[in-house]
Amino acid sequence: MRKSSSEAKTTPSRLRCAIYTRKSTEEGLEQDFNTLDAQREAAEAFIQSQRREGWIVLPERYDDGGFTGANMERPALQKLLAAIEAGKIDCVVVYKVDRLSRSLLDFTSILSQFDKRNVSFVAVTQQFNTSTSLGRLTLNILLSFAQFERELIGERTRDKMSAARKKGKWVGGCPVLGYDVATGGGRLVVNEQEAEQVRAIFALFEQTGSLRETMVEIQRRGWRLKSWTCKTGEFHTGGTFTLSALRRLLSNILYTGAVRHQGKVYSGEHSAILEPNQWERVQSLLPQSIQPRGGMRNKHQALLQGLLHCECCAAPMVYSYAAKGGRKYPYYVCRQAQKNGWATCPSKSLPAQAIEGSVLGRIREGMNQTTLWEEMDRRRQREAIEAVVERVGYNGTTRQISIRFRTSEAAMAGQEVRA
């Protein structure tokens, strides 16, 4: 018995297609019909041409506007990969291969994730078949050229910016206090009102010789950092001064009418706000930059690094030291006070030996330790403290220390002792 023609036909299986689009810059994205829309329209037309094969367009959009293809740190790409991992996508469609990635290494990683979930990959303008060795070779050649093009563009951009800096031109970025970007861009013009503030700040520092005292006076006067409006019309309000921001302002050679590039100083196209002699005097008064000791690697084996917090402003207290006469004086300082000045925090700082001794004594007392702590080196003491202590708090107003223990045996967890 012969089957009818309708029975002989088989319905193609449904292929769920996700469209991914990308543009490296944000320029033009505000338009009603931009390049992301054009890429998606071309991909939709291609999928529509394959509808007899069961291809359908998923409504979810995966658009990365203003993201480079040099890495995978793109929100829409991560969203796409998560959907693939969840089994919601059968095929990924792009306009060109380099829209997905311009890095050969990243592209290989992405394709391996596609293969793991049996997801197909299609580029509308570049036809190839990754199921054959010749197709994979073609894809790798295309990707190699895409990566080469990205690196070439980067080199040209860096060379152009370097040449512009050597001519003293403004090459973009956030404008600094005292200057505005000229209409049309490319040049800085003096903002007289802000320039007076800059001169006053330099004069204050020359008078006091102290970053902290200068910042206290700046805060008393209510001065803030630069406010500006970007090309899109979005207004950015200047933030409050911090010690690091004040140091950057006082060390910025831009105010002398010069620019610095790769360690060399060039005469700038913009007008100076300060006399070079005044700027040089301020540089001689600026203390050398002192990085917080310890850090994530804790090379000084600070016993309470990462554990000690200021209770007054909920900020961590970091290990540092002062050197005088060839001797080091270690201490812990509240990061809030370190950043915004002593007046912002009652805890400020406290000697490392005192706080570490108090905490060690409390651990031995509360945990009934029989180990001779004095015979342990700093690394072993640090490991022992981390094993039982979750957090140490210090209140500079009441001079109280609170310890939160990890183990249930420490019934005294959270009780306070005087430093």
C-alpha cells in the first residue's frame, strides 16, 4: 500500500536561533536605526530564508553596544552563553564573525561552549561549514585577520594619540578642574572661576604644607571636583575631594600649560593657570606617595589585615607604618580617614602592637589556648587567628574592641574589651 504524498513529507525540526549584535563604540547608537538594528535586520532576513528548514527567530535581543570584541566582558554575550548553557538556544546567528569576537583565543573558547551544547554558529555574510576540516581552517583564517585588524587599529590609535600629545594637544578624557573643553573639542580653555579655586588650593597647600589640613579647608569652603557635560548631553556632577584626588590635582603638570606623555613633558596648546615656579615649589612640599602596607598579599604578615574594621564608619582598617630614624612604627589606619582626612573618623589609627596584643590575649583567654603563641612565627600566628576569628571591630570613640569568632566554642564572641 502506497503512502500519500502528505504522509511522506516530514516536518523539519524547529531550530531556535538567537541573534547576537555588537558595536565597539557608542557613537551613533542613539539613532532610531543604528548599526545594531541593521545587523539584526540582516540576520532576521537570513533566518527567514531558512524557515522551510524549521529556523525561527527568538525574540530575546543580545545587543552589545559600545563593547570591544577583544575580550568576553560583555553583558549581552554573557547573557547569550547563559541561555546556551540552559539549553534555550539551538543556533547563534551574527552578521560577521568578528561581531562575536576579535580574539582567536576567546573565539575558540566560545565555539567549544557551542559544541558542548550542540549549538550551531552562522555568520550571515561569511559562509563556511565548521563540521569539515576545511571549514574550520577558513574560520581560523578569518579570525586571525580579525584579530590582526583589531591590533592594527589599536597601534594606529596609540600612535595618533602619542603624536597629538607630543604636539601638546588635548586627546580627550575627563576634563580637570580649572579647564573646559572648547566647543568642537580638541583643546582646553581656562574656566576662570574654577581657575581661581585651583590657585587658592595651591596657595593653601603652600601655606599649610599638609594635604589633610588643606582638604579640611576645601571641605569647609564646600569646593568640589570638576562637573562637566559629555557629548550625549549627560551632566556629571563633581564629587567631593579626597586625599588622592587632592594629590592628583597638586601634582598635575597640566596647570603649567604643559602635558606629560610617557615620562616626558611637552609644551601644551592650552593656557597655564599657575606659574611653573609655584608648581615646582608645591612638588617639593608634596610627601612621597605611601602605599598601604600589606595589601592583598600581606607581605608584612600583619596579623589583623582583612579582619580589623572601624566600627565608627564601617570601613576596613589597613596596615601601614611610619619610618623615622631608621626605625619602623607599624599601625592600622581607617581607610575612610586615610582617604578623606582625620576629621572624618574618630578612630583614625592605632598602634599595631597594641591592638594585635589585645586580640591575641583575648583569643588565648577565650579559646583556652595552651599553645605558646610567643614561640610561633608571624605566619603561623596569622593562620591561627584566621582559623578562629571572623571579624575584629574597633570603636575609636569608646576605645572598645569587639571580636566575632568563627567557632561555637567561643561563647564570648562579640563581647568587647578595652584596647
